[in-house]
Amino acid sequence: MSGVVAAVDLGATSGRVMLGYVGDGELRLEQVARFPNGPVPGPDGSLRWDFTALYRHIVEGLSEAVRREPGIASIGIDSWAVDYGLVHGGELLGEPFHYRDERTVRGVDAVNAAVPFAELYRRNGLQFLPFNTLYQYAVEERLADAEVSLLIPDLVAFLLTGARSAERTNASTTGLVDVRTGEWDLELAERLGVPASLLPPLVDPGAVLGTLRGEARERIGAAIDVVAVGSHDTASAVVAVPLSTPDAAYISCGTWGLVGVELDEPVVSDEAREANFTNEGGVDGRVRFLHNVTGLWLLSEAVRTWEAEDGAAIDLPALLGEAAAGTGDVPLFDANDARLSAPGDMPARIAAVIAESGTAVPATRAAFARSIVESIAQAFADAVATAGRLTGREVDVIHLVGGGSLNRLLCQATADRSGLPVIAGPVEATALGNVLVQARAHGWFGPDATLEDLRRAVAASTSPERYEPRA
Ligand code: LRH
């Protein structure tokens, strides 16, 4: 069976609406709309998302999708994790905070004082990231004004259909889902002062959430169902990793590099906690056992700074080509250094981190870019090795998907530094995973299709590139 669905895929730097054509051996994406995204200053000097603009772009994109393909069977929505909107009386209480807003520092102190981290990890299985939703809730001033809190994709689905739900893979990044049962940990929520009423019913990927209603339906021009997908972008990306061996590791690389393996059961050992590995919820109850590495954020922020200096756009492929042609050592720094996480002058901050180690700071932008990429690759290689050690797997290949798979320097450096082959692609893993979970819900892969069946479809329809490690 075959058909077409629409995927709304929101990343930290851009959002897209795609059409996904599935069936009869076909799996193909067509981009319908692309729009910018990024942190914007809030009224109080905080860092927010311009959700109003995002939602407008989504509705416009969907209406264009319907114009091109009136027979769209459903819509699926995924985005970055952890961030939420508070809703009262059907209205959004202000633009959502950006996870890079510094208020989370206070949230961490408050949560640590209430629940020791070792206990938290046993309960939610999440790596410590200062922006996990529970830390944001700890400093959220409007919690008491809200009827419900909805994560970004759930918020979009709510505005489109009126459904109030929490898709499970993304809900797992709040820190309030029990890693063993996959249900809200209401006792933990209570201890942290989060009212249970704010946490809507959990739903699994594949569930029909509702049908376009009211103004959204009028503007989009059809009464289409919204179907839950792995609404955490990383969960959708992992669906579309064409895992080629049982011991393969994956890296989903965009703004972040999410590095790990897929498991059937969580690992919440002391070693996993000390290594800061996370057990996020995957589609079909799988576990995404991974580590967040600061990914291409470092490069895109550096480029943003250089562009502001020049008052002109930078040709990134040309810069990376120049970087790849460079010979000689470049300094390595810790890509995960917390000082590199806020927006701002990235080259200066990286230079300060490098200088601390007594090494010479790269003299040219090309050398700087190579230093950044090699440092990310080293962090990737280290995380793959740690994932193998913590799970007792002999990782034999790394699948690198997402925007980073187009960065040849990064793919080769990851192969070299890990000593493992890197299979790069598909670049559109997130949108593909979104489309595949919808297609499966429609029965287009047969009655009992597994993730492995979906991954076979990805392998058959994309041509990843292989990078062998060099001595
Ligand atoms: C990647 C991602 C990642 C989260 C971060 C907030 O887009 O969803 O998995 O940790 O954004």
C-alpha cells in the first residue's frame, strides 16, 4: 500500500514542512517549506522561541502541502526536546523559553536540593543536562497560572486539533517520566512542586491525536488527522538509522550530536550515571542510550560571529574545504565545555578555552573550523567507546545521520578518531523517521511492521557514504 503524509520537523536553527511519499518500494521526501528558527530576546531579557512565527510558518507550509497533494493521509510533528508552552483557556501563556536561557542554573540548584541526583537518575535515567524540563519547571513563574504544559510538538498538535497529550519519546526528556514504566512519575512531580494536572495523558507514536479543526482547518484547507510520531526529533532520527549490524552505534548530528546505541532495556548503573549517559524513550519502547555532545552548534555560532564581523555571508562549504586541506595539528578542546553552550562570540570563547590548556589558538578561520570539527569528532569517538563499554557491545560501525552527515571533514575525522567505519546518511533522518511512523500507522508497511522493517526501507531508498578509518 502507498500514500503521502506531511512531516513538520522543527530544529533549533530551522523548521521544515515535508511531503513523504511511501509505498511500492518508494520512500521519498519533498520539501514544501523551510523557515528560520533561533533564540529571540524575551520581554524580560530572557531567551525565548518565537513560537507565534513558527506556528504561522507551519500552517502556511501545511496549506502549501495540501495545495500540492490534496490526498495527504496525516500530519506528524517533531521538534527539539525539553521545551514547553504553558496553556490556559486554550491560550499560550507567553512565548516558550529557549533551553539555552540561563535561568536553568537556578533550577538545577532547586532540584538538587529536593532530590539527590543519584536518586533522580535511578528514576528517570536521564543524563544531567541543565535544561531538562524539570529544571525549567523549578524556576517557572507561571506554572500556577497554567492548565496544562505541552512540549513543543504537542503544543503544535494542540493548536491544530485541540488534543492535549504528551507523546512518550519527547515526554521522556522532561525528567518526569519513570524510566522503567514509561509513565509519569507523579511522586517525583509532587516532590518538585509540579502539579499532576499540568502533565497530560501520555500517548505512543502511531496514535491518532485528532483532526485539524477551526481556523487551522480552514487555512490548511482539509480535515487531516494529526498522528503522533517519535515527536522528539532524535527519536524520529533513530527510527531512520539504517543500522547495519547488531552492534552498530549511531550519531544523530545537527545542532547537537546524539551519540549512542539502541537498547531494549535501560541502563541506570552508577557507571552510566557517572559517564552522563541518558536513557531516552524510543519508538516502540526501545531505549535511546546516548550521550549529548555539543555538535554543529559550535561551528554555526562561530560562523554567525564571523558573518557579523564581515557584514557578509560566509561560504561554509568553501571554508570546510579549506579546513580539510589543512595539514599539521590543530588544538583539541572539550566540545562539551559548559561555557560554550550559550549564544555569543563563539570564536573568542573557544579561544579562551584553548588558551587555558597552554596551546596556541588557531591563526586562521580555516584552522579554527578544523579545530572545532576535530574536537567534535573526538567527543563523538569518546562517546561511542563509552557506549560500548557501558553496554558490553563491541561497536563495529558508526552510522552518522542528520545534517552533519554532509560534513565530510567531520565524518572522516570521526572514523579516524574512533578507528571505526562511519556510514554517513541519510541526511534527512528526522523527517524520514517522522514519515515512516505515520506510514506504518496507516498500515502501508503491512500489519506488524517492526522498526527493522522501516530501517530496511531506509536502507533500500538512500545511498549512504562510507568512510574508512585512516591509520
Ligand atoms: C536535538 C535535541 C536533543 C536535545 C536537545 C534539546 O535537536 O532534541 O536531543 O537534547 O535538542
